[in-house]
Amino acid sequence: MVAATFRVGLRVADVEAAARFYRGFGFDEVGTVPDPTGRPVMTILQRGEVHLIVDALVGMPFPDSERERQTQVGPRGLGVAIGLGVEDLQASYEYCRTSGCTITTEPMDEAWGDRVFECVDPYGYVWEFSQPLAEGIPEDSFAAVRANWFPVA
């Protein structure tokens, strides 16, 4: 197992189903912690140096706090988007489209040199998938983005 330099934790109602779904994004399972009945309450997945920690929405031994109660009520991941670079954007798009995701942005070329699409997964989290374009990144990608987002009239 590679040491994770970056970890993201997602709270979900069904850890087993979510872990199976996220394996479709190219993550491999590192391990699972079951509760006393054998139901998974945490699964750790890994892709490169990133760990995706899938925790049960209910049943984790977290302290009862206002924040925890708000987390359980939701909405899931509001204001957070998880970016994932992929080798085959079209394959990722088809996987998401056929696996219960809501596509919020169709595949498109961006000024910074990537082709991207966005979706909301079945657990309420926003994912942005990207693949570098063959032409590569513009020399001044920040200027290209600014010109694209805020064209001079």
C-alpha cells in the first residue's frame, strides 16, 4: 500500500454499494471495517497516492455534536467538487451516465487544456473528470481561462 499524501472522506448511507461504485472510478480497495453485525461502516479505497475513505452516514463512533447531526441530515458535499484526472474521459463519462450519476456538464474542451465533464454521483457528491487535450496546456493557462470566462466586450 502506498502512503496516502491526500485523503478524502465521504459519508454515505450504504458503504458497500458506494465502495463498489467508486471502484468503477479506478480505486482499489485497501480494507474495510465492519460493525458488530458485519455491516461495513468504513472502506478505504486507493488510486495512486489518494485514499478515498467511504464512511457510513450512521453508525460511526463519531462524537454526538451539532456538526455530526448536520452531516447526517445533509445535503451531501454541498459546495465541494472532487476532481479526478482520467486516461479515457469518454469511458468515465459512459460509466457515470449508466451508473446512476446525474450529468451536470457534458464533456467539453476547457481553455486550460483539458476536456472535462461533471456529474453528481448517486451519493450526492460532485465529481469533475478531466483528460488533457492532445494540444496540451496553453503557455499561460490562467490568461486563457480569464479570457474565456470574462471576454472583453
